[in-house]
Amino acid sequence: MDTTKKTIIVFSGDFDKVVAAFIIANGAAAMDDEVTMFFTFWGLNALRRPDKVATTGKSPVQKAFAAMMPRGPGKLTLSHMNFAGAGAKMMRRVMRQQKIMPLEELIDTAREQGVKMIACTMSMDVMGLRAEELIDGLEYAGVASYLGDADEANVNLFI
Amino acid sequence: MDTTKKTIIVFSGDFDKVVAAFIIANGAAAMDDEVTMFFTFWGLNALRRPDKVATTGKSPVQKAFAAMMPRGPGKLTLSHMNFAGAGAKMMRRVMRQQKIMPLEELIDTAREQGVKMIACTMSMDVMGLRAEELIDGLEYAGVASYLGDADEANVNLFI
Amino acid sequence: MDTTKKTIIVFSGDFDKVVAAFIIANGAAAMDDEVTMFFTFWGLNALRRPDKVATTGKSPVQKAFAAMMPRGPGKLTLSHMNFAGAGAKMMRRVMRQQKIMPLEELIDTAREQGVKMIACTMSMDVMGLRAEELIDGLEYAGVASYLGDADEANVNLFI
């Protein structure tokens, strides 16, 4: 099978959309495609470490954003029917029942399969997120890098 | 005109987004393109039969999801300004006034034009939806099938 | 560098998503790509003039939609954590702090760089928006025009 390239912009931080993004990315990687996921805005929340990380030099607005946004895959909520977190819990439970990998494992698998995960540096500035607050194994880049990858890919999604 | 291929992932079950997806799909099919629509997560709600269908063997969580989610195109709500359904009603009314096909006909037209409509089996498991609850004329497949179609297409959208 | 083509459907009228769309569009235009942005549904709100424009012949439903929807980039709200506008204000402030162009300038820059901005005429009918309510320099077209551009492009996003 030919190796082709795919890119996915993960703009959303909704649990269900992030799951969909990783299922597509892992499916493509399993078919030997080169996959780049570019995390921007709320999508960065899927890459946050669950523990609080001390940082310095954030502006009050950046601190407020960082404090209010979910820390990592375990805290993401649903785009619909979230009901203060109950919906997301329900979806996690039914995924377990149906033997679908939890999001944390989907992320690990993506990394093991060589999916390139890029955190958008401009979005990090806006959201007030520092590299030390994000998981290991990421690259850091901007829109020019995304466009370079997208130009070589045959499937480019915005999620 | 050359026949080219298009794929659309319909992740959203918002009335307005589903309408947009079918207008693009029907437009492309009218230009002789081969179009595949791949319905995942909330997008499956657009394919539900409006009447309640008896099913067995669902887990309580699957039952809860199925009970709370809208049944078919007539029940979908807006992504913005829904106001407990009033916004969606307004949009349906203005579409009639402007002689735009209602969503039900957009779906029928897509089928008549040979648009391939695939229900994502993994999402059906998560949402607790069975084939007998969905409209006729669908195919059932997973992410590998989507990626196969997307690899041959020149336009791939995630809606 | 080869000139290639890109298309972006701007369906969303959320401040954060519209910003993302223009950052991608301007980035691609800066790399000499031909970029077409196709504004549909809520995305049209980003193109509204901030001042009220007298129009005639709108149906009551169209008037209601037009009255309730935000007028121009300064009024758009966030897709998440909007808190009655406070979130959008926070994001505008942090963009200023980080020396990121405000949305109004992103739109001007797109125009100066020759990004083709198309307002979807069918959506204008649904939302009850007239050309005189939208900013200058737009083209007006429908889905067939979009599909023609997308067929020639190597990156096609739906935002």
C-alpha cells in the first residue's frame, strides 16, 4: 500500500470530537499513512497534563483561561448533552462497555504509531498554555508548518 | 466533465450543519461526482426513523442516549439560537418561504442521486443505535472504509 | 514556490473559529496560494457591517434572524466559555497583548492579499441578509461555485 499523508486540525476540545480525531488518525496510521495532528485553541486541552503545573509570567487573562479550561483528556466534556459532565461520563462508560479504547490510550497509541502531534504556538500564547503544561512528545509550530504538511497530504480535516 | 470523488464526515447532528452537508453532497452529485457521506456520532440522528423502534439488548446507558437524542431530520435542532426548538422552526419556515428543499427531501434526493450514505458502526455502538432504527438504503462500515474512500477523493470535509 | 489553491467554508460565526479561518487563509495567501473563503450560515455574520442598514421586503422570520444575529467581527462570541460575551472580550484582550492581529485587521489583510471572499447566496436568503448589509469586496455565489473552486484546490476545510 502506498504511504500517503493526512493532516487533522484539532480545534475543538470536545471529548467526542477529540475521540473522532484520534480514531481517524490511528486508523490512517495503521494503514501506514503519515499523519499530522495540529492542535489549536480548545484542542490543546486534550494535550494538557492532568496535574497542575506551576508557571510564571502569565497575564491575568491567560491565568483565567488556563484555570477554567479542562486539564487533559479525562476532563473534556461533550459537544452535546453534556449535562454538567454526566454525558461525558456516560460516553466514557459506553466506550468501555463496547471495548473502544479510552481517549488516553488513543493518544498513547497515536504517539506509538508515529502520529506527529503539533501544538500551535500562537494558540498556546492566546490560551496561556506553556510547553511544560502539555504532555511529552509534542512538536511546537505555527500555521506555516501546518500548511507545509497540508500541501503534501491528500486528506486534510478541520475538527 | 470528469467524475471526481468527494467525502463528507457528518459528525454533527445540528439541523443547520446537516442541511449544509446535504446541500454540498447534492450539489456535487448533480455535477456527476461520486459522493460518500459518512455519518458518525450525533450525525447518525439525521438518519433515525421518526417512529420509536423496539430494540433489545441495549445497556442502560445506550438506552439513555437513544432516548435523549433526536429521532430523525424533523427533530434536529440548531447549533446556535435554538431557543428550545423555536430557532430550528424559524429556519425550517424560512427555508420553505425561500423554496429551499426541506431536509427530508434533501436526504431523499441524495439517495436518488446515488450518494453513498454510510453509518459508522462504532458510533452506532456508542450511541446505542441499531440498524432497524435507521432509514433504509444505508451502508454500514468503519473508519477503514472511510479512509479508503477519502484516499480516492479530491475533497474531504468534516462537518 | 508553486501556487496552489485552498478553499475554506466558513460555516461558523464563532469568534474563535472565524479567527482560525482567517489565520489559515492569510497564512496560505502569504505563501502565494490562491485562497477562496466561502461564507455560509452563521459565518456570514463575520461579514456584516457593524451599523444597522435599512432594508425592505424581509419576511418577519428573516427580520428576527437578522436582529438576533451579531453584526460584524466586533460582536462575534466564543464557541466555548463565552459567559455572555466576557470570554470573547478576554480573548480579544489576550490577542492584543500577544500582538496578534485583531479579527477586523485579519479580514482587511485577507482582502489586501487577494483572498477571494464569497457570500453564499442561499444562506443569505435563509438568514435574511442583503448584500448592502455586508462589507465591500465580496463575491456572491452558490454551492456550484464552491465546488468548482474546491475541485482545483489541494486543501479544502469546513470550519
